[in-house]
Amino acid sequence: VPIAFAQFLEDFFEQYSLKMKERGFSLSLTVDPDSIIIADESQLKQILNNVLDNAMNYSPVGGVIRVQLTNEREQVILKITDSGIGIPKEDIPHVMDRFYRVNKARSRFDGGTGLGLAIVKQMVVLQKGTVTIESEAGKGTTVRLSFPSVS
Ligand code: ATP
Ligand code: MG
């Protein structure tokens, strides 16, 4: 189904930003309005939930989570950036593997199973998209999702 991604995000965050606020985080959302993709809305929500859950779990309370939607040629790009603990370089290639978790002792959160990003990866691929992670230990993490745009 074609989805107006900008509108979808604005609707999604109307609810979700309240949940973020309850947990002590604030949202910075910027969207390019002309971003149409073909995707399943419930899977998109699951993707966002898992990525945003990580952004909060692996960041000190009080942080800003930045969500940016842009168009780049044939792709619609969604970047979700936190300023949390980051991921060491050597772990980045593995964090989307099932059950992989970075040294639990480092984070204030240790209740995870290590499946969130594996599910994200699987769902993004089902939507014909790609997911990449850029991160620097101690600085923060950006999850970059890319979907083919409909023009
Ligand atoms: P689950 O999501 O199943 O509850 P989880 O959060 O441990 O558990 P993933 O979401 O797959 O599992 O993430 C895997 C690991 O990658 C995490 O345990 C954490 O070490 C690291 N990680 C993921 N996102 C971030 C982030 N935004 N900042 C820092 N580390 C992260
Ligand atoms: Mg997780």
C-alpha cells in the first residue's frame, strides 16, 4: 500500500512522543512532505518501536532523539539518531544478529533479549528497504532506514 510517510510519522509521533516524554526524552522530528513509499503500516510501526526503544534504553535520560525523513534520488531515508552510549566499532556488524547484545554491563538497561534489531532487519528487507547503523561509542547512534520511493 502506498504510504505518505511524512503524514504517517506525524500521526505516529503524536502518540509516541507522549510515551517518550514519560520516559524523559524529547523528540526532534523533521520531515520532507513528498515521501511516498510502499509499505505495511503495522510493520513500519514495529520497526519504529524497536529502534526508538533502543534509542531510549541505551541513552541517558533527558536526551533528544532526532528523527529525520528526507528524499535522496529514488530513496526515502529515515534517520533515527540518539546521543546515547553508542556501539563500539567491532560490535556494529553484529548488532542485527539474533540474540546479539553488546556487553550488558555498559548500559543502564539490561532487560533485552537481543532480538529487536534482528526483527527490524527482517521487516525492512520485506519492505524492500535497507538498514544501516552508524555509531560511535560514547557519542551516539544513528539507524538509517532506506526505502524505494514511489514517484
Ligand atoms: P530487545 O530489543 O530484544 O529487547 P536488545 O535491545 O538487547 O533486546 P537489539 O534491539 O537487537 O536487542 O539490540 C542489540 C544490541 O545492540 C543491544 O543489546 C545493544 O547492545 C546494542 N544497541 C542497539 N541499539 C543501540 C543504540 N541505539 N545505542 C547503543 N547500543 C545499541
Ligand atoms: Mg532492542
